[in-house]
Amino acid sequence: MHFEWRKSRGHRYLFIVENQWTDKGPRRKWQLYVGTPETLHRRLSRRGDVQLKTFPFGKAAALLHAATETGLLEILDRRISRRDQDGLTVGQYLFLQMVGRVERPLSREQMAEWFPTSALPILWNSRARPSGRTLRRYLERLLGTGRTTEGGQPILTRAIIRQVEEDLFRAILSKGIPPKWLLFDTTNFYTYHRERRFSKKGHSKERRADKNLTGLGLVTLGAIPVLSEVYGGNEADPQVFARVFEALQVRLERLEVDTEAMALVFDRGVNSTENFDEVLGAMHVIAALNRHDARTLLTTPLAEFHEVAKDGEGKPILGFPASWEGFGRSWRALVVYRAATARHQEERWEKTKAKVLTQVEQWQASLRRGAPGRSQKALLRKLVELIPKDYHGIFDYGVERKDGKFWPTCDIPKEAEARLRSSFGRTTLITDFSEERLSDEEFVRGYVARWEVEEDFQWLKDRFVLSVKPVWVWSDASVPGHVFLCVMGLMLLRYLQWEVRELDLSMKELLDALGSIRVAAVKTDGGRPELVVESMNRHQARVFEELHLGKLIPR
């Protein structure tokens, strides 16, 4: 066991370290962060410490660090005016709500109760006690104009949100994050709201057809969100994409971003001639085809494939280069195959097939026993809900009238099932990049990068990371503002993950480390209270060191 000094960004930090010998040489077994020379001197010169209070520090401090580094607080204060008054700034009121959702999915009333017990009053040296009503008022100012239509409906504008996102995009680019892949995708969240502007019936990605949905379109730079669009759940993905891309194009032009080598990566759900025309006028494209469009390529024998890349587990990804005609132009295509994906898709198909056929047989048996029948429309709706959307073209289903009742029918044509099975494990990618500009491996990597925006959606639905639900607000001005603040909270978390990228931490590992960093108020005999960091393990100390959280502790 020995002392070890480390230098980071011009500061020196002391650690107690213990190494152990392994087959690969000496490796770090254990370490304990001691602090800077100044903090160590203060600790050693104290006697008879009495701990007065302890509270969580890591998450709030790290998010404040990220908000300062990206300029988020300053941007919010600049873009949203407020009258001169004492207390928190506009940026602080909105940032408080971001931190509150990272801590737990709190309502605005619960945030008002949580705030005094958090680290934020100490970090800001503030005694403010915001109410839930105050927090909702500032939330509504993100989109509200204070004006209404003749019918009494509030007039909303996304101008402020667009300006904030543009300023943040500029700040993120200035940090040296390369703008090579821009990723687009959509999701939706079911809500308990009545049908309003941002809550409509649609196709629920969480299989809640009984609930109204709020949609979210997201563009990310790698994993970091840079543009968002909130909409009613009844809008189709291609419509949302067209609106989002128009805003993205304007933003890139204003920021003078060179798009010559940039590609927008998106999934098959937004494919259309119009959308491709729009994108290819500004940048390159990497996209995927659906089974129907790629049907001639999916029958290629696996023997003609060759290895083009390896996945995260080091297993081969096979590819078959080809060309494809569609959407008004010629494309370079690459059919990729992963054995693990093929197994997963086959298992899912067998389970779905058994579930659908069994359920239809049960409905038929019930009718044979004399159960009252349903209407033709209701029965067809039941069949549509039963069969997953991506299998609608495989099952041959319908309703027929027999013995005075409507009966469900369902079958699987052999040719349709054979076509489906030939697609297992295969994805057909298209791009306008030439092979000289983009190798097959880079082609695959570009599309695989899309999992980062999908993972962002997972975190926005995870109560232990940053859940959009429950929404807890009801007005048309509040709902999109609430979703936007959740996206901004995720942006800060992703930025933190980028800052500590050398530690190779997953999002949950990072949050676990930050959530365990606590600060205690300690009073020395005859002295004034002082804030000290409680003991940390190796992972917590590394995160604390990399983010320089010690600089945020008031002295």
C-alpha cells in the first residue's frame, strides 16, 4: 500500500493505492481518494469532529458541472426573459426540474419538497423555496406565448426550444465531438391524458392501444441529443421526419457545419422518395429497407456472404454487397447477417405464431360452444391488435359469416412464411456513399450507431435513469416542455458519459457511482461547520476526479 499523486487538468490529487500481482503483471487492487493538499491539511488539523448532516451530492453536482460546461444555464437565462427579482434564475428553475427527474420521477409539487433536502441549495448558496406552482409556471414559459386563439386554445411556439437546442449544438461541437453520424428515430409514450394536442390515439410502441400517446422525434450527435420534436401520437413517422429534418438543415446552415462527409442515419419507417430527396440535397444517407422492398436481395444464399465487421462480442457480421433501385434512384446496398439476430428472430416468430393461432382457435371454440359473437368490425380489430404490426403481411387473416355469426379466420401461407424465414438475421442497408468514401465495415458501423438513439429512448422510459412518465402535468404548454426538460437532462447525462469515456462506464454504472457520492456537514470543536466528502470506492473516486466535483464544494 502506498501514496500516489495524480495530475488532472492542472490539479494534483492524492490517493492511497494497493496493487497486486497477476499473470499480466501488477494490477490495481484498491484505491482511496484522499484529496488535494489543501483538503488533506484541513482534515488532519481537525479535532473532535461532529457530523451534523449528510446528503447526496454526486448526481446534482455532476449535472451542474455538465450544465456549466455546455452553457445550458446561461443559455436558458439568455433565451427566456424574466423580470428582475431575487431568488433563482430562469435557468436554475428549469435545471432544478431536470435534476428532480434524474433523482426520481417527481411531480412539480414533489420537486418543491425535495429541493431543500438536495445538494442544489448548497451548490447555489441559495435559501429559495420554490413552490410547485412556480415550477409549473416556468415550465409553461418554454412554449407558452400568453395568447389564445379565438376558440380559447393557447398559442404555442417552439422558438425558444429551437434557440436553446441550437446554442447547445454549437457548444457541443466546440468540445470536439465529431459530427460524423447524425442519428434519427422516433418513439412514443402512453399517457393518462384525455385527447388533446399532444396526446392522441396511435400505434403504441409499448402496446397500450387503449391509451393516448405523446410522440418524440430525436436527432442525436452520437448518443447526445441535439434536436427534439414532441407531437401527438397519431402523426406518422415520415411526416415527423420531414419537419425535424427541415429544422435540422436550418440549424446546420446557421452553425456553418460542413456536411460533405456527414451522414444522417435512420430506420426504414421514414423511407420515402420525398424524404430521401430532402436529405440527399444536404448530406449523405445510411438507411435500411423493409422486407418487402428488399425481398429480391434477402434470398441470396448465405454462402455468398463474407465477413465485413465484428460485433461488440467479437463475433462476425457477414455481408453481401449489391446494388438496388428504388425511391427514384440507384443505391449501393449491403445485406448484413448476424447469427445471433437470426436465432432471436426465429424464437420470436415461433412464439408469435403459436400465440396467434392458439388465440384464434380459442375464439372459434368459444363460438362453437354457443358464446355470443362479436360484430365484424370488433372482431377484425381484435385480430389486428393480436398480430404484431411487422407480421401483418405474413398472416392471412379475416372475418367470415357462418351460422349467423362472424368467425375469425387465420392461416399462414407457406410461401409467406418461407420468405419471412429467409430474412431472419438479415438487414438490407442502403447508402449514397461510394465504396471509396465508405468501406463496408464503416457502412455497418454507421448503421449500428443507430442503437445509441434507441438506447436514449430506453433511458427516457427507465424510472432508474430519467423517465418521461409519469408526466404529472396536463396543459398543452406543459407537456412538450416537460418532455423537452427530460431530453435536456438526458443530454447532460450523455455529456457526462462522454467526459468520462476513458472509464468506459455504462449509463447505469455512471449513475450508480454518482448516486453513492455523499457530502457531510462536519463541525470541529470551536469551529464553523465544513463540508467534506464521505469515503468513496475506486470507481466513485475516479468519477469524482475526472469531473472535478471537489471544486463545486463550497469552502
